[in-house]
Amino acid sequence: MTRIDSIDDPHIAPYRMMKDRELAREGNRFIAEGEYIVRRLLASDYPCESVLVIERMAAEIAGVMPAGVTLYVTSNALLRQIIGFKFHSGVMAVGRRKSNLTLADLPVLQHKRATLVVCPDMMGVQNMGSLVRICAALGVDGMLLAPGYHYEMVQRDIFLTRAEIHRKFSKILGFSRRYRLTSTPLFLEFAAGMRELPCSPWSTVTYTPRGWKGPCYLIGQKYTHSWKEFWEETDWDYWESRRDSRCQNCAMHSGFEASAVRQVRQSPKEMARMAVWNFLG
């Protein structure tokens, strides 16, 4: 067990490089966050380099540490500085990816033919347009495109802001008329900034080892094992309004596809559009 008292300590350098691209350049590393995920990593056959925990969790995590893995212990305040989050789970780990499989290693290809589309590091709208055309040529039945988003609590520029989502999805909306995307037309218009939708956080509720995750699939502000408590004590009106700072740049399917369907019922014209989309694409 090693104590960390400085953000500049070289032992915890990987934890300061949260982007997967940066970690991969350093040797195919990845970050695991949260007690459950870290425990799964430590119990798996994936190599684990180190674990970083806050003081109050050190004794508990030390009990499941395998031989040869270093446990770093730091204060709550310093961990917030290291990772750039205002909120965190108190435990993180650095793991290493295994070597890539070859096509011959995939079990599905040992028994039958399969269409395999591999798309690493897709970054731009032009790449997505090319990908959609390729998938159409290969006979893919549908494709789901969703925006990652820049959490308010993340200080580094990891995901997309709302303005960036609007720019990218304005272009995606253009080629959605030529290729079958799984997203509904109303959701694509919302992601492109052409219409406003409330959030529907209750539409994709998630049960985790810690209980029901509230208020939504993305924000774990409170966990409870009681469905009644989860459903009746969550302020759904507040979260639907998107007033919370953590919701400002969110345009995820999990919150807004259900909202698009709800809005359809308010307009016969939109109901007709959805019917055409369902049957004709």
C-alpha cells in the first residue's frame, strides 16, 4: 500500500490521462472506475497494474488485491484533482487490454459465415457517412448513431458539447433520408438542434448491484433497492426539465427517444411521419 500526497506523483500518471487514446499510446491501458467494476477487473484474467482508492475504502479493497498489483491510497480532495471530476466513486484501476483476436479466433466464424464490420476510432461526420454507405452495401438492416456528451462534471474536453452535437447531427440528418438509421426522425431533429424535447429519464431505468440507479441511466445520484422508494421519491419533474447542470449537454437515446415518441401523439402529422418511417424507413 503506497500513499499518494501529490498530484505530480509519477506513480499515478495514468490516472491523469483519462482519454482512452492517450492511455492506449502508453501501452494499451484502460481505466476501470467504480467498486464493482474494479472488483470485476481484479477477479478477471485481464492484467491490472494498480488501484487508486480514497482512504476510507483502502482496507476493503486491500482485502481483494491480487499479488503483484500496487494499491495507491489518497485523499478524497486529491483524487478529485487527479481525475478532474467533482464527483467520483472513490476507487479506480489501471488495466491492460489483451492482444487483439484474429478473425480465425472468433467463435462465430468457426461455425458459419458472418458479416463483420469493424470501425475503430470513428471521429468525423465524413467517416460516419462512409460507414453508413458501406453498411448499406453489405446489407445491414439498420444502424444506431448516438451522441456521446460532455458531462458538466468533467473538466477535460472528452465528449461533445451540445453545439458540437447539433453540428454533427445536422449532417447526419441529411444522409438519414437515404439510408435506414434506427433512430426516429424526431430524435434526429432534436439531436440536430431543430426541436426541443424534455428528458424521459424514467424510460430506461437501470438496476445495478447497488440497486436502482437514479435519476437516470447516466447519473447515479442515488441508489436504492426498493422500487417503490426509487419511483416515488425521485423528482421526475425536475429531471425531465433538464435544469440540472449535468444535463446541459445530454442528447442521449436513453433520455430522449421516449420523449420523441411521447411528442408524436400530440400531432397527427407527426404520427403519419412515424408510420411512414416504421414501414418504409
